[in-house]
Amino acid sequence: MNKKRYPRLTVDAIIEYQGGVVLIKRKNPPLGWALPGGFVEYGETVEEAVVREAEEETGLKIKEVKQFKVYSSPDRDPRFHAVSVVFTAKGEGKIEAKTDAVDVKVFKKDQLPSNIVFDHKKILTDYFEKEEYTEEHAKKGLSEPLPEIKCFPNQFRRSSYRITIEIPEYTSVCPKTGLPDHGRIVIEYIPDRYCAELKSLKFYILGYRNLGIFYENAVNRILEDFVKAVKPRWAKIKGEFNPRGGMYARVEREYKKE
């Protein structure tokens, strides 16, 4: 009877340090550069293991440890089937090659060595792509369907009067981080043939609640959708968004009928 074999559990660390990421030059085969990491010992968690391995191989203490991804391809390690739980972290202290490392260096994205072993080049590619803002992030939320803005005939078309609509609880989602964005939207417009029906506008704005979109794009899209539906003489959309990272943003866009 063949004895069942099971994958080995490992951890790897993408350590952010001095403007780059830390790689070790391995002492043992497969030889080359790799992320710091190793086997999870019996009785410890993967979080404890990655902290231990990072310090044992680089001399760094790591903080802000966050799980990144799990890599489990059977051929990712030429020696045996190993499943790796990969973490991101920030390194503190003096960097020093220890235990299984003959060298340790900090590399920037465009200076990575050619001889990276295991699947660590793929892991780093995934990491750097996640860190960057892409064209996909920028376009997110611009074409997804939203509820229709409805109108009713303006009974005072001969008069030029202004309507102000305040929406104090606007919510959307950052297309990169998935974190919620909160703010206040103010719509001002001078109607022409039509006025915006507020119930439909409410459901239109609620459509942003689970939509991934940058709030700069949200303000522009709201104006364009509003103008397309209501066809006002003049309109202005103002978005005032809650502070994030100590910064407060206000986005405005105006339209005037030609």
C-alpha cells in the first residue's frame, strides 16, 4: 500500500525596508536569491513562523505583518510539494545575513536579480502589481450600469431658477484597496425642460455604495449622467470627501449648455 504524502507548510516574507524589498542569497540548494522564509514548526502559527524566519535570516524585526497570498503549485519548489503562506511586512533594525543566508540585500522593483529561485519572482511580480495603480483601477466604475435618473416636466421653464440637492451620506468603494469612501455630494442646477425626480436620484446615488470608483471619477460621472438625463441649462457637482491619511479632498465640475 502506498503511503499518502502531504505538502509541507512554509512561510515567506515580503519585507519592505529602506525603499525596497529584502532578498536573501541562499546557502543551500536551490542556490540563488529568495524571499526570507522557511518551514512552519509544530506548535506555532504561520504568523509566528514568518516573524521568526525573518529575524533568523535577515536580523530584522518585522511589524505590520499582513497575509498577502497563498502559493500552492506542486512544482513551485523543485525539492518537494510545499505550500507557502506569503506575508507582507515592514522591517526594522540592522540588516544582516544569518542562518541559511550567505548574503542579504535590499532590491528595488527595477533592480531585482536574475537568479531568483522557487516561484518568488512570480510572488514579487504579484506584489508590485498590487502596489501600483493600473489603468484598470483608473477606469473602474465608469461604465458599470447604475439606476436611471428620471425627470418630470419643468412648469416654470420661462424662469431661470436654481435647484440645490444635498446628499450628505455618499458612499463608494476604492477600486484598489476595497475600502469605503464617504463624503457629501452637492448638485446645483438650473433646469430647462426637465427637473430631476428625487426618488430616482436617491437610488442612482445608492448605486455607488458597492461600486469601485475613485471619487474624482465619481464626481465626473455623476455630472455626465445627470446632464444626459436632465439636460439642464447649467449644472455643477461638488464632492466633499471625508479625510483619509490626514488629507481632505474636494472635487468640483461644472457644465453649461451651449
